[in-house]
Amino acid sequence: MRKSTEKTSPSLKKLWQHRDELLRILTADHPVLIGTVTDTLRRCGNPACHCAEKPSHLQTLLQFKKDGHYVCRFVRQENAQAVHQAAQLYRDWREAMRQFQALQIEERELLKVQIQKRAIPME
């Protein structure tokens, strides 16, 4: 769609390189988890356990929205790492989307400057 010419400003070329990096993140085919993942210390419920006095069992919780309501689910310890990773990929995606939108605004302004430079002055 865009053609690299000698007249393209260096700032536009740099912007396009950054845009390509962001597009790689935005279009990556990794599973993402839309929700909040937190680790917390909990009690197990066994009165003879050391956690009866002070919560000490690590538990991973997943909070997400379903049908307009917030839902909280416990995550099995064997799945905790994968859930954390998928949630981090979604946070990375959201940040890339924010940067991509800012780049679009900056690109539009730079392109306006380019067209103004090529405009024929009216006298």
C-alpha cells in the first residue's frame, strides 16, 4: 500500500518500522486471557494445618466478566503458570494497541505536513 520513496521523511520511515513491530504483537497467534490474575495466600480449611493461624497456601485467582457479571475462579497450581502467561500476553496486546492508536494520530499529522510541502502555492 505504501511505497518507500526518496521523498518519504525519516520520521515517517521510523514510524512505519515501529508500526510493523506493533502489528507483529497485535496479530500474533498466541492464546490470551482477558481477565485479572492474582496470587493470594489462603487458608485450606483444615484446622490442624499450619495455615489455621495465618493464611499461607499460595492460591491463584482468575477474575473475568461473563454475561455482564464479574466471576472469580480458582486456578489449579499446575495451570497457574500458563494462566499468568496468557494474561501477560493480553496486557502486552493492550499496550501495543494503545501505542498503535497513538502512532496513527502521529502518522496522520506527518502525512499532512508532507502534503502541505507538495501543495502548489496559490497567488
